[in-house]
Amino acid sequence: MQNSQLMSAKVLEKLLNGSNLDKSFDAVFNSSKSKSIDIQESQIKALTYGSVRFLGKSRFIIDQLVKNKIENRTVECLIHIALYQLSQEKFNNFTIVNQAVDAAKKIDFRKSKFVNAILRNYLRSKDDLHALLNQEQVAKFSYQNWWINKVKIEFKNDWEEILEIGNQHPPLTLRINKRKINIEKYSETLINNGLEHQIISNTGLIIKNPLNINDIPGFLEGNISVQDFGAQIATELLDIKRDQKILDACAAPGGKTCNIVEYANVDVTALEIDEIRVKKIVDNLRRLELNANVIHGELCNDNLWWDGEHFDRILLDVPCSASGIVRRHVDIKWLRQMNDLKKFSEMQYLLLKSAWPLLKCGGKLLYVTCSIFSNENRDVMERFKKDFIDANEIELIYPNNIKHIKNQLIPSENHDGLFYALLEKN
């Protein structure tokens, strides 16, 4: 465990220096493998994700227990990791402290006594410290202050639940490939494998317990995909008809592209600017044994990839702050800054503007973000409708088990916090 604590501390250090978690994990894992260091990747990831969720709390605790700034960043991150562990009842306190002390010796032998003192002091003062941190919102909810305040303003009745959901583990939600299997048959398969689950739609279900993706029955055979329920409803909202020509304009990693092809016999083009992520679309289509026209290209004013034939439907899932899927990307709540929202909204408007000429008259465009912030959602939509008088917004009707306020899905146990708006071209 001490090696896992140390590796997790190194990942967390990279995150706090501005790198996202995926890149941080890759850097630490690759470095360890090059030195032939045996590591337990799943354990390291679990410790790191937990500590990032707990970071607002552990920062508060360190501030209360340490008078001066900790100069060694790796040691500081090790304390964050250990404090997260000590806050969870599933770990043995004595073992955690001893292993953290041993890990500290590998960083700086002189700091091991310091780490020991901090952690033991925390254990003695745990109840009092947790009572104190509940009085300070960054510590209590473990988000940046600006984020908490913005959620409070925009969701007056739901803000606390939204913040709490964002700190929970996301559900393992599956979408069946209805070209291969139906929901009843697949449910039987899960029952036969002893997997408790909940059916949430005619193509979607949630597995109750965590499971490695390759161990999910039917995954390798292309019978199912992992996709949030909130994302699965895009095909219904897009109002797809047989034989239509459809563009998935920002397609990677291809979940919605594949869902559209599964949904109906249509001609689908998947466009993606990132060449590496194009491969993910192709891989997903191949695993599911589906066909689509995948293009490595950019949605922009020129649209040089376009053959001039207009689309009946366009799915525009734009880059955003990812504030609605923060429980899946826990680093987001510490890396994002308030001014990022303006940058994203400008990018989103330009993408809308670039996609609109590709849509035929009478066609429909579904605008999607995985954000809960109005800057990237309703504000962009209102700006676009004002500038493009041929854009008419159509009211959306969501399934009964989708929690939403108008167009905005509210993060819940069943789904993430996506935003949808459907435009028809007059």
C-alpha cells in the first residue's frame, strides 16, 4: 500500500500543477514501468480519485494542523492521500499511518516524523475538525468557491444535491445494441451472471456494482456499450427518421454515433477534429459491427470535408466545461476556472454557426453540452436564435425518469447533467 500511496501522491502533485488526471496517470505509470517498479494501477487510481473528491476537506484539515506552508509538494500530496484514507471507515488507521510514514521516507527521510505527527494529530482531533469544516463551504462540498456560488445562483432549490451528486461514484450505465439483442434477453444474461441491475429504458440499464468493462457480459461481443442514460436519450430527442442523412459533428469517442446507427437505418457521418480520437470512433463501430462514414476533419467556416449535400439531422455535442459530468472527471472541479466558461461559450457559438449551413431547410439540429452552467447552454442558444432568424427552437419532452429543469438535465443517481436544445431550420 505504501507504494500505492506514493504513486498516488505523485499523480496528485501533477494534477495540482495543472495537468489533468489522464495525463498525470500516464506520466507516473510510464515512469514506474520504465524503472521496473511493480505498481497496482487500480489501487492507485482508487486512492487518487478519492483524494481528489476529498481535496477541499483535506486542504482545510492541513491548514488547521500545519502552521507553515509545506515546502515539499510531494509530501503535501502524500498527506492528502493519507487523510482521504483516514476519513474512510474501510481502512485501518494504524496501517495507513505507518505506510504513509514509510512512503514519506522515500520522498525525504527527514519529513517522515512530520507526516506521522500530522496524521496522528488528525486522528486525535478528527471529530472537532470535521465539525469545523462543515462551516466552510469549500471544505464541506469540496469544490472551488466560484463553482459553489454559481451552482447556488443557478439552481436555488437543487444546488446542494447537485454538489453532493458530483462527489459520488457515477453509475455503471449500459446501452444495449438492439441490432444484436433486446433488453429482456440481456437482462436474463445479467441475472444468470449474478449481476444485480435496474432497467431504465427499452435500451438502457444500470449495473448496481462496479465491474471492469471487459468483464461485462457481451461487451467484447458488441452486445452493449457503456453510456450514461442522459446521453442515451439524444437519439430520441433528435427525432430521427428512416433513411435520413445525419451528421454527428463532434463525434468522438463515438457513443452517440453508434447509438444513432443502432437506432435506425440511416446514413451517418461522424466528424472529429482529433485524429487520435477518430480511431476511438472506428474502434467502437468495429466492436459493435456497425457502419458509419468517419471523417477526420474540422467543423468550421470552410468545412472543406463537406460534399455539399445537406443533412436532415445534425447532432452537435460541443466541447464544454464538463461541469455536468464532474463525478466522472473529478479533476475538472479543481482545474476549471470561471473565465473558462466564456471561452467555451464563444467556441460553442462558432461551432453552431459553422454547423447551421450544413442543415437542410426543415432539418433539425440538436445542441448538446455536458455542462450545468447557463453560460454554455441557454445563453448560447438565445444568442444564436437572435442572430439566425431561421432557427426555431422546438420544445423537448423528456422521459419520466429524467430529472430536469426545462432543457437542463439535473445530475441524479440515474444520469449526468446534460443540456439539450433542438433547433429546426425554417
